[in-house]
Amino acid sequence: MPLDCFTTPVPPDYLRDESRKNGSAIAIAFPKSAHELTAALKQTFSCGLPLTVQGSRTGIAAGAVPDGGLIINLSRMDAILGSGTDTGTAAPPTIRVQPGVSLVALRRHLTTAFPAHLFTPDPTETTASIGGMVACNASGACSFAYGPTRAHIEALTVVLADGDTLTLRRGHDKADGNRFSLTTDSGRLISGELPHIPMPTVKNSAGYWVKPDMDLLDLFIGSEGTLGILAEIELRLHAKPFQTLGILCFFAAEAHALACVQAIRSAASAALPHTLTAIEYFDADSLRFVRTGTAHAGLPLPPSKPGWNVALYLEWALASDATSPAALTSDILLACHGDPRNTWLAADASSLDKLKLFRHAVPEQVNAMIAERKRRLPDLTKLGTDFSVPDDILPEVIRLYRRDLAAAKLEHVIFGHIGDNHLHVNILPRDMTEYAIGKRLVRSWAERVVSWGGSVAGEHGIGRLKKELLAVMAGPEGLAGMRRLKATFDPTGRLNPGRLFD
Ligand SMILES: Cc1cc2nc3c(=O)[nH]c(=O)nc-3n(C[C@H](O)[C@H](O)[C@H](O)COP(=O)(O)OP(=O)(O)OC[C@H]3O[C@@H](n4cnc5c(N)ncnc54)[C@H](O)[C@@H]3O)c2cc1C
């Protein structure tokens, strides 16, 4: 790819992402192939300019927002390359894609190419690119049952800072205890010691993922483009359930919804072979917010009626034409002061899509409001938490959020992946004083969450906005280890500098 493929000036849209932070850059390139990508990296290696990697820019931690230098935007590397290498085994098939393929395009392709299979990670924002999802180890509702993106990656081609490439396959390229060595496609040896980084056992996407004897492709999954650029990805698909059943149920009080979460989590195994795939929460402020906003795009919304103050969305993957999961859910709702007759059920694709759009409307509405307030307050960014905690801490962490938000009188909504004890508190500051108060609150919560064994980033990553929180979780030694690891793969520090840590 000739250098003049970097165009300038950079169109303003490419200087921001969904965090609503604005950046600056000298020039941008849109490679269409791994070959063009490696050529661009090789040709610019000696220029000393920092390089920002972009997928679809739906990230909310400002990872794709440039801070000077060059941008490599991967949205035109959007080809589906075909089936993976190990078809014919009993395992579900795999599929190889370029990183710029969007989740929505992949799904469209699967409906015809693999109609009996799914790719389960689902950050609800379906314009997200597969490369961005792998780079952030994105999750979504059904990660409750199927795990984050990491659990569905079989192989990666990674372009390093100097344009050399690594081809990595799960099960083939492994660390030996804490030692690792990899040979690039040009024959260069990269070796080192895995750093000691605290790894919480909860849902976690904060910084590098490191474990003795690990599969080395896991170093790159969730590394947010700081170690290398993902140029080709092989995804493992999952067999489609016989049927999916979505249930939106309502409660008068948060405590009742919480009791339902705990009851259904412990009872779900009784419903096997059917799988409870998602438990999502919407607090009273979220429901009010989405009812009064425009992000629902005309969809029918839960009306305001007595007893419909907070909501849970439960999703079951049915293994057969069975009624037991619905009956189990009904019993639990009754026991938790819910009303099984006052629920919204979705059992076909179109109703499930509508419930998904409703769930998506909450963060969309938040982003729209931040964009609106930003016109008056240009330094405002989204102030959303991504903390996950162990099961037994869920009631305590909610009490902490409620107490502090009430004391600070901050406008907010709380929603998200309650099945994984992973709620998003989105603070909606009305001025920069509230923004500063909100930031201090989030930092203080991070300290508590870490002391409880939780993670400061369950799925959105750290990007440029949450470095202070990663420092709380990793500590000075963990951060120093991460810096050493980055220097092993990117000695000049040109790839996504200022993400994860300074
Ligand atoms: C309304 C809304 C709801 C959301 N809900 C969820 C949710 O439920 N769960 C969830 O996990 N996320 C959620 N997200 C966040 C976002 O969609 C995900 O983080 C997604 O994975 C980002 O993908 P992207 O292509 O937009 O990446 P970008 O925003 O472009 O980039 C994100 C990071 O990945 C790096 N990167 C991108 N592509 C590559 C590549 N090929 N190689 C190396 N590095 C790369 C970038 O440098 C950056 O650091 C939501 C976002 C929105 C706007």
C-alpha cells in the first residue's frame, strides 16, 4: 500500500468514537487486505508517529480516538474468507473473517452459510466490527451462558508494529509455565516472561489476560490493539438452540428483581438440557429514561403501570419443544413478588429482535443525551461503569451505588448484565462540577470493587478513559508487567499508545 494511501485531512467522524471523546490525527488509511496493512506498517515504521487502530468506533472507552499521529481504519477489511480449517470434526464449524466485518454482516452471512449455527458474543451494538470485539474481548447478554468473545476465537493473524506477522492457533501456540516464545512469519523469535497480573475470577476485560501455560493468542484478545493489529480472525460457531424464549418481566421493587436473579441463577441447572442464557436488568430510571427518549425508534415500550417499576429480561435456549423453563420462571416470579401474567414473551425472531432493540435503547439513549449535553459542555464524556463482582457481592454493590448516587444527587440509570453481577451505572452529569463528582465516585467504587475481588472492566475495556481504574486493579507491579509485555511486542510503543496505561 503506497504511503499516499494515507489521506489528509482526516474526516471529523474518524476523530471520535461512542465515548464522545474527540481527538486529532494527521492522516488516515483504509487498508483492504492484510498485505496492504503490513505494507502500511512497514512503510511508516521509521516515521516515529503514533498509530491509532480503528474498527467501527462503537467503543465507549475512547480506545479508537486518536491522540495525534496516524489512523489505520480497518472498516474496509470486511471480507468473509470462508470456513475454518477444522471442519469435519464433531465440533461446531469455524469461520475466518477479516477484522472489519461487522457483527450484523457476520450474522447475515451465517443465516445462509451456517443456518444451524450462531456466533454468540453480542455487544448489542451490531455495527461493532469483529476485530474490535476481539480487541476488547466484548461480551453482551448471552455471555452469561456462553462466555465472552475470547471463548469463541480459534485462530488469529496479528500484524506487529513493524509489519511482521504472527499466525496463532488455539492449542498450538502455548506458554511453557510463565515463559513464552513465538516465531513470526518472517522467522524472528519473540520470547519473554509472562508478567504477574492480578486476574479476578469474575467477568473481566481489563488489561492483558495472562495465565501460566496459556494459549498465546489469548494475549492479543482483549489487548485493545496495543500489542498488534488483528488482521484475520477464525471464529468458533455454536449450535443454534431448538428455540429461544425471551421473557421481559416486571417488579415493583429492585429488591424483588434481585431476589429473582438469585433464585433463577440457583434453579437454572434444574432445567437442563435447556440453558438460561441471559439475565439483564433495567432499573426504574432506565425504564423512565427510555420511555421519554427517542432511541426506541417507535417500538412499543413497557407502559408505566403499578408494579412495572423495574424489569428483568430472561432468555432461555430451549433444547426441545419444552415448557419446563417457562414453568420454572413462572414459579420463581411468583415467589419473588413478580406476576407471570404481566410479562412480555418473545418466542419468534421478530419479537426477540424487538426486545433486543428495547434493551439497546437504554445505552443508545444515554449516548444521545451525552452528545446533546456535549454541545454545551465540550469536555463531557460518557461516565459509565463496567464493574463486575462475585455473586455474593451483588446486593452490597447495588447498595453502595444507590447510597452514593442519592447522596451526590446525580442523574443516572442502572442497567445491564445482572446475571454476571455486571451492572452499568451510567451517570448523566448536568455540568462539569457534577462530572468531576461522578468521576470521583466511579474511582471510589473501583477501589471497593477491586477489594471485593471484582473487575473494573467486565467488557468495554480500558481504552483511554479508564486507565486510572486499571491502575487501581493491577497495582504498580501489574502495570509494570503490562508495560514490559507491550515493549516485547511493540518496542517503539507506536501501536495505540496511551491505551490501558500511559
Ligand atoms: C449502545 C452501545 C451498547 C454497547 N453494548 C455493549 C455490550 O453490551 N457489551 C460489550 O462488550 N460492548 C458493548 N458496547 C461497546 C462496543 O460495541 C464494543 O466494545 C465493540 O467491541 C467495539 O468494536 P468496534 O469495532 O466498534 O471497535 P472500536 O471502537 O473501533 O475499537 C475498540 C478498541 O479496539 C481496537 N481495535 C479495533 N479493531 C482492532 C483490530 N482489528 N486489531 C486490534 N485492535 C483493534 C481499537 O484500537 C480500540 O482500542 C456497546 C456500545 C454501544 C455504542
